[in-house]
Amino acid sequence: MFKYILLFVAIATIGTAQAQHSLKINIKDSDTNLPLNAVTATIQAQSLTAYSNDEGVISFENLAEGVYALSFQLEGYELENKTIQVPLITAADVIIYMKSNAEEMDEIVITATRGTRTISNIPTRVEFIAGEELEEKANMKPGDIRMMLNESTGIQTQQTSATSGNSSIRIQGLDGRYTQILKDGFPVYSGASSGLGLLQTPPLDLKQVEIIKGSASTLYGGGAIAGLVNLVSKTPTEERELRFLLNGTSAGGLDINGFYGQRFGKVGLTVFASHDRNAAYDPADNKLTAIPKFERYNFNPKLFLYLNDKTELNFGVNTVFEDRIGGNIDYIKNRSDFPDSYFEKNKTQRVSTQFTLSHKFNDRESITVKNSINNFSRVITIPDYLFDGVQTSTFSEFTYANNGEISQWVAGANLYTDEFKEKNNNTFPVRDYNQITYGAFVQNTVKATDWLDLEAGLRGDYVHEYGFSLLPRASALFRISPKLSSRLGGGLGYKTPTIFTEESESMQYQNVLPINSDTNKLEKSYGFNFDLNYKTHLTDALSLSVNQLFFYTKVNDPLILTPLANDTFQFLNIDGNLNTKGTETNLKFSYEDFKLFIGYTYTDATVENNGNKSRNPLTAKHRLNNVLMYEVEDKWKVGLEAYYYSPQQLTDGTTGRDYWIFGVMIEKLWENFSIYANFENFTDTRQTRFGSIYTGTLSKPVFKDIFAPLDGFVVNAGIKVKL
């Protein structure tokens, strides 16, 4: 009887084995023909799931004979559906080609590179802030863009005045004067007008922010040695956009912002207006303002004319009017009772125009004409000293572009004028200047192969009184695999001498001698960067993105503010160089409704002067950025932040201490409005908790370097309305 049972089992087993089959499928990228890892394949009727390995192979075992409907999914690729007969009719391998939808995902076109490519196809390394990320950062500081930039790896905003809050931006350890800040590609924040620029730019009317780290002088001339930040304004659409933001802070701040944009056939219009104010705020109770008293008005209308299918014209005006006063808080509240107190007043007016005319000859060729006029006046008053000056600058540019499928060309010429006039209030020499720069450039971007894109540019600038500079630049994009890419780039740069730097800003330009072309010369630089970008799915729900950047920049003969024997200061080109090198590491984990961002910056910035080497002051060697976001679409946003700064060397030779900053942001969303609250620096990290920020007396303070926040724990909350 036992042998019959064994025979029955054997027959059943053989029958089952004969009825079961295996299926192997090769998954490849349709453009590169490279294998795709972590593709999810699902047999829909049986809910069977398998994943492709590093070789792009998916295997199913123990399948019965029949016809199966399968779906193939991978983030960044279009969904593929395929019906497969099992067993296979032919011996040929089953190959599934998946098409990337990166072009659709990266709808943001980067304008700072002067081309029409999306961010995934640009050889130049560009970072951008747009969409929801821009709105989230605006919740934290809706009155200006300091925090938005400071939370990016490799970027540090440096406060230059303890009492007025003036700040500049440092990229990869280089001083603020080496960063070019643009508005829609126009240099309206250059020279004297760079002061207070970060504090006077609310983000509500911005569509995106583009950041290029490393030399971008080939495209934009002097001032882009460390990189550039391009603030891109919103444009009108057929659907009306009407937004309002009302924000209040525990430090006595109030922000009221409004934006309107809409296109009506051949006419479009955008209007941005804001009113920002703050009371004098002294959390340390040391009688000095951590946040000055200020009142500011912005009004930016812009008209768009779509003359025909090929020609567009737009004209806009940007205006800022602000009064701010910091210093002794008792003096600010009641000036008559404290006449001998220290104070710093800043009265600024900024009016700039932007004109752009573009015409397409055909689908490939186009020309663009640009012009801007910028007028910036600033009056700084401190006890026994007055600085009063007006800057008038213009920028004109003509550009020709030829955008083919394989190769893109852009060539152009521009003229930049910058005149500064100072009112002579004493016997000290005025710092007047009149700089004229003629420039021409050409750039080519070519798709060399399926895995390689190349970009090369050349610029020539002639700066009146300082001579000619030739600026080559090159970059490459390597598509190593669908998940791994790399960029390599570098170029030369220069900076025209100016007294308007963060060093002189901290002194209100007092006793700083004028720039002289007989004494000073152009600061010239070279630099390069290399990065690796890797994206993958660790599981069906967990994805990982890694970007590793290496950078190096050297500035020869940098300008250093040098004290002279008669209590005056002069900018001199030292016999040496300014070096900065380091790394940036960015990690992003996504799991269902959670996103974790981790950023680490290592910066080694040194100054070599006559053979003596020292660290560049006010540069954190180690920075750590941590952000955890929880988001339920159209319902909730919750963010936790933690930022670490290592000790920074100060200009007096001492070293500041390290510190952490923590924050929490919560936003509840409905269809047409949302409410939010941001608890910034809730551990109340302040430099005034580490020690005094000045020496001398309260009436005549000598301020130390500012390396940590002064305002401490501040809560801001508000409501955003979208109609």
C-alpha cells in the first residue's frame, strides 16, 4: 500500500512541476538602453510583486500556464503595462523599455544659465528653490529672504551690524561681495545697492530661486566669483492668481503682503505690494536692539504685452522705501530723554526698472533685448557721523539664441554703468566713482552622446580704468546610469574693487578711503566643482537621494580693509590669495508622507598674506542642516529643523563658540487659505547669552563680530489666502 502512495505523490509532484513556469524580464531605459534597478513589477490578477535587480532583471517563479497582465512602475518614469504569455512563445528575452518623464517632472526651466533646458539636462550645477519649498521657507521669514538662503548647504548669511541687522550672503566661505544677486537676471543689487538687499526682498512674488555655486562670471561678469542667486519673479497665467499673507511675530513684527497676477489675451499684469514693520526688540535686556525698529514699503508692478505669437514685451518697476533705527532701545522709545545714546539710522530708497523685449524668428532662433535702470539712495546716521550717497546704475544687453535639438548657442553683448555720488558732509575725501563695463559672451551647450552633455562659454569684459578680463568656463554632465549622474565644471572670474563690502558696512563706511585705480586692481579668481548625484528606491515606499559636491576657489590679490596710521582705513590688494575648498553632502529620504533632509558643509577658507596664512574670519568650518517634514497633501505640513555651526574665527583673533538652532513649523491647509505658526530658535540660542557683544560704554560701544543670532526665540504666525 505504501508504494502506491509514493507513486501517487511522485505523479502529482511531476504534474505540478510541469504546470509551473519561471519568467524573467529585462527592464531598460528607453533613451539610454541601460538597465533600471528597483522597478516594481506587479501581476495584477494575483497581486504578485517583484523588483528588478542591479542588472535590471525581474524574476517570477512558479507561474501556471496562462496570459498575465503586468504593470511596471518607477519614480521618474511613465507607467508601463504589458501582457505576457507564460510559458514564452519564443526563446527571446522579454525586454520592457521604460520612458523617463523627467522632462515633465522638471517643468522648471533654469533661466540663470540663459538657455531653455530643464534642470535635469543642464551641465552647469544649479540648485533651485520653488513651489511648496519656497512657500514653506516663506512661512519662517515672510518679510525677507535671509532665512531661505541661510538654510541651504554651503550658504551662510552674515550679519554685519549688531544694531541695524544688516546682512550679506556668503557662498562656500567667500565674502559677500563675491556673490552676485540678480532679480530676473538683472544686477539691481550691485555696488552700493547691495546693502540691505537681503532684508528688503519679500519672497511672495517669487516663482523660484536659482543658485549657482562657483564662478559664474562668464555669464554675468564681475561679482559672481563665489556664485550667483537669481530671484525669478512670477509671471501671469490665464488663471487668476490672487494671494495675501498676514504675519505677526512675538518680537513686535508685522508683515502684510499681497500678490495679483493674470493674463487677459495679449496683456498680462502682476502686482506685488507689501508693508513690513517691527518694533525695537531687546531680548537680552542689554539696552541694545537685537531687531531694529523699521518700517518698509515694497511696490512692484509689471506689465506683459504678448504682441503676437513670436514677440513679447514686459516692463516692471521695483520700489522699496524703508526707515530703520537700531541702537539704544531707550533712545528709540524716547529720544528726548536720552540724547547722548548710541544709535544707527538707515534711510533707504530703491527704485529700479526692468525692460525685456524678446522675438522668435522661428522655432530655433530668437533675440532678447534687456535694460534696467537702478537708483538707490542711502543715508546712515550714527552719533557724530553721516554717510549720504546715491547710486545710479544701468544694465543693457542684447542676446541671440539658437536652440537646436542637439546643440544650443547663446551669444550677446552688454553694457553696465555704475555711478556713485556722495554728499560731502566733512573734510574726509568723498568716495565717488563712475565705472563702465563693456562685455561680450558666447556659450554652447551640446548633447555629445546619450550619456554626455557639454557646455562651454567665453566672456570678455573691459572695465574702464581696470582693463580687460577674459573669462572661459566649461562644464559637463555625465549620465552614468539612470540613477547616477555627475557634473564637473570650472571657470575664471573677477571682481571690480569697491568699498561696499561687509567689512566696511560694519563700520558704516566711516574713515574708509575711496578706491583708487592707481592703487587698486581687479581681484581675479579661478575655481572648479565636481559632484555626484544618486537616486534610488530602497523599498517600494522608501527612496533615497544623495548629492556629494567638492569645490575649490582661489582669489588672487584679494582686497583687504587695512588700517592706516592716521585712524583711517583703505582697501588694498594684498600680496597673496584667498582660498576656499570643501565639500557639501546632501541626503534626502522620502517615506510615504515623511521627508528627511540632511546637509553637511565642510569649508576650509584661508587667507595668505605675504606668506602668513590664517583662517578667513566668520566662516563655520562645519555646518549641519537637518529638516524633517511631514506633509499630508492639501491638509497638513509639519517641519522640524536643527542647524549646527562649528566655532568661527573672529577678526580680533579670538574664536566664537559653536551652537545649535532648532525650529518647528506647523501649517494647516484648506482649499483657499491656510494658517501657520513657526517657532524659530525655540532653545533661545543667542550670542548675548555667550557674553557681551561690545566693549567700551553703552553710549560709545565698540561692537564685536556677530557670529550667532541676536534675536533668540521668536514665534511668528499668520494666515495665507489664495483666491
